[in-house]
Amino acid sequence: MASSSSSYLPSSVLNPRRHVGVHAERVSDVASTEFPGHYPGEDHSWNLARFKQNLTVSVKRLSQRSIEFDLVGVDASIANAFRRILIAEVPTIAIEDVFVWNNTSVIHDEVLSHRLGLIPLNVDPALFSSRLPGDIPYDRNTLVFQLDMECSRDQKGNIVNEYVKSGDLKWVPQGEQESVFGELVPAATNKDIVIAKLRPGQVINVELHAIKGVGKEHAKWSPVATATYRLHPLVLMNPLNPIPPHLAQKFASCFSPGVVKVGTNGEVSIDDRHLRKETMSREVLRHKEFEGCVELKRIRDWFIYSVESEGPYAPEVLFPEAIKVMRGKIASIRAAAEALLADNEGPEAGAAQAAGPDADGDVEMDS
């Protein structure tokens, strides 16, 4: 049987029920088997205390614009729901309406409008309400920007304003917005995005209205450049069939750098501290001399997330925001279930339902 070579990872990762098998041309054991009725005599009904004990969230890398963190102890359906919410349902502010007063550049009005809409803004969406179709724009649902650039030559013949960039957007405060934003001036998160290139005599003069939205309506409202996850790799050596010392370096070259350690005597071991770097290329499975020496697995409920922020949110705030959206969805389902139950049981049963969700989006369910 295969075994682990160090104690960096918890011993529970060796539980074969958590493993997805990675083979030369296929994967196996993709679906979880820990559900009620699968194993005789075992209770796998959902339990909150057990779920809390197994749930782990840990940040592994954090920078100004990206984060890598581990989510352990949830089903793939939940992990994928968070990924989709990060991409499509966490709200942001983006340019929606472009009023072109003058555009003599080579870029058509429609293309220019599309490019402007994709510029990420540094505005906290919590300060704004959504503007539905037909709503009147006002200071609580609309931001106004002005872009007025004219290309010319100076006295020395040098071209001035050759490039129109996102940093050229000028915020035009409306209503009480100046006091609400204070020292934070709404602008593009990246001031160096090239919008257009002008030649002397060409002009771009547009007014821009930005509103609150979500990525499932248009990608310009997505708060992330990318949000992905992968299952944690696991490489298990077979102690009954060790790697011959003269093949140790060849074996190590089949994996990502740092995953395999080769001792001075040619002894091979797996460095679990660097195991997350493994890309699972399956290169080792191509060589017959290593057959039966190693098993490649992935841990089914250990998700390694990689998220790049491209908007107003700091990277470490994105996942909590996705959780808020998820809680709101659950609260809506619970409220609808309570309403359906009240309809079936009569008006007396609906008294508790009248209160609706609390401040956290939770609804009390009757036992």
C-alpha cells in the first residue's frame, strides 16, 4: 500500500474515501461516497458540529491584487458555487451609459463605449443602490465622469495628448456625493489603461454614467480578473516498491520542482510542504520502470483557490463578499419554503413568517 512520507499534511488526507484517483488516461472515484445509506452501519447524515470540525479556510498567499487560499471540508458543488458567485454575482460599479458629444478619432463610437465600460473603477458598490431600467438617475445610483481630450502640437512640434488613458477620466460630483466619498475620489483602479490613440486635431468628448451591476449581466461588472480552484495534489509512495537510487533523479524530474526530495544516498521522498505546487502532469506514469512505485491522487474536498481582484475589493474581501451573496440566496429559499408551508397549513402557520429575514439575511425555521 502507498504511504505518506512526512507529517506536514494532516493524517486524515490518507483516508482513501477522500481521494480522487489520477491515472494515465482517466480519473477515478470522482464522486463522494460519504452520504446516508452508502456504508452499512455508518451515519453520514449532515451534522453541523461535524461540519464545523472539518471546515478549514487558510490563506496561503496574499498580495495587493491577488490571493491564494485553501477551502477544506466542503463538497465540490459548494466550492464551485462560491467560484461562480465570485465571477458573476458580487456587485461592482461600471460604466453603463456613454453620451458621445464629439468623437473624431479613428475608433467608432460603439467600440469606444465598449472599451470605456470595461475600465474597472475604485468605487465601493455598498455606497450605491441598483438602478433598474426606467429608474431616474440620481446621486445614490449613478456616478458621472467626463472625458474631454484633444490632441495637438506644442510650440516645439511635439504631440500633446497622443494617448487617451483611463487616468484622464474626470469625476463630476452629483448631489451629496462629494461629502459621501470624502477624500476618496472615484477613478479607474489602473490609471494607465489606453483607451484610444489620437493624432493632432482629433477630439474625444464624452459623458459617462456608471451604475451598480453584477457580472452575470455583463463581464464589465465582474470584480475578478480570474477566480479558479483546483484539488490539492497527493503523491503516495509505495514502501514495498522503492525507487532504485540510480533512477532517483529521473523520478524527481517527473514532478514539479521541490516536490520530490532526493537524499545523498539516492533515497526518494515526497516533500509535502511543496506538494501543492505539483501540476499532476502524469509524466511519471509514462515510464514503466516506475510502475507500482507511486500513486497520484487528489484530495476531493481540499480546494486551492486562486483569485485576482480587478476592482474596488481588496483580494481578502472577495470571498467574504461571496459568502454574503450565498447567505442571501439561502435566506430567499428559506423564506419561500416558509411561505409555501404557511400556504399549505393555513394563515395561523404564517405568523412567524411575517418578520422575514434578519439583518444577516437569516430566517428562523420551525423545528
